[in-house]
Amino acid sequence: MIKSKKMLWIALLLFVISTVISFPFPHTSPYGETILSVFNFPIRTVNGLNFIGVFSLTLFIASLFFLIRSLKKFHKRAVLVAVILVIVLPQLIVSAYQKTFAAGIDAVYYNGENSNCEFEMVDASTLSGECNLSFENYSSDEVQFTLEFNEDYYSEDDVPMVSLLNNKAPYEVELGGREKKVVKIKTDIDVSNMENHVEGGSASVINIIIKSDEKIRKL
């Protein structure tokens, strides 16, 4: 079945590197972005092209090439298994780690897809913001951390919304052992000195930053 062990090892090496640099922990962004940010290398081009995503995809395609060349048969099955693994393996590893060995905020799961914020003007100069953020503590120990909101801007014309809630940040959050909890955050924002601001609306898939001592996670 195996035609070339050398090519198989190259395929496995490229697959592992591709998986590691795209690994979504401790932040939701790929691990490769964390490494690049430490060395102040650009993560995206001005057109929004993600260097890590392109590099990871290139390595994965190269790993498939060497995988096919290393086998005598079952090429389609091998490629299908590799594609399934690259899709599900990172999340399975993160979930397994958080539910077994993780401690502190590393054991905190944030369900951004089930979190949302609502905004509305309550008078001419005050914007009210209210968020429901879904968390689960996978560890058996109590976890305390602070929370603030994170919002990406892609152009100068983008108007801040979620980041306005940082007017009273950081917010204190406490989760009991194995506790699943929806944290409600509500604040009034003075927009009287803002030229452009939202007057209402909603936001989902909220990006946040949680901190505990020197530990930081961007979720």
C-alpha cells in the first residue's frame, strides 16, 4: 500500500505544521497569527488577504500531494480522511484539552455564536447597550476574570458599535465549577461628543477579550 515512506513522512510533517499554525487556541484566531503578532509581522494585506490562511492552505495542499505520491492505491480515501481530519481535529483537541487538563480561563468556553448585543437611543445623547454572553466553565474550580469587548475595523468608514461598551470596562465575571452561564451586560453610553455613532441595532458573534492575572484570551 505504501509506495514511499519518505513522501509519507513529508506529507505527515506538512499536515502537522498546517494544523498547528491554524490551531484555534488560546485565541479564536489561528495560533500562527499569535506568533506573527509577537514579532510584529503583518497578518493581513491591505486587501484583507490573510497570510496565515493562505500559508496553511498551501501546506495542506502540499501534504495531500505527497500523501497521494506516497501511496500505491486508496488515494481518494486518504485525501477524504485528511480533509475530514483538518476540519474536525483542531476543535476536538481544544475541547478535549479544556475538559480534562485546562485550568483558569483556559478552561472557559465562550459561545460567541449564541451571544448578542442590542443597542437603542434612550435620549438625544445616550445610547443604551445590552449584551447576553454565553460561557461555560469546563473545570471543577471557580474561575474569575475580567471582560472587555473587541471590534475589528476594516476601513475608516466603519462606525464603532460593540467597542462602545468598553466605556465601563473591564467587567467582572465569575463562573462556578462546571457552570454554564449567560452573562448580561448593560450600560449607557454618552454619544454627545461623537460625530458618527449608531442609533440602534443589534450585533451577533461578539468578539471579546478575557483576562486573569497575566493570562489573556481573545475570543
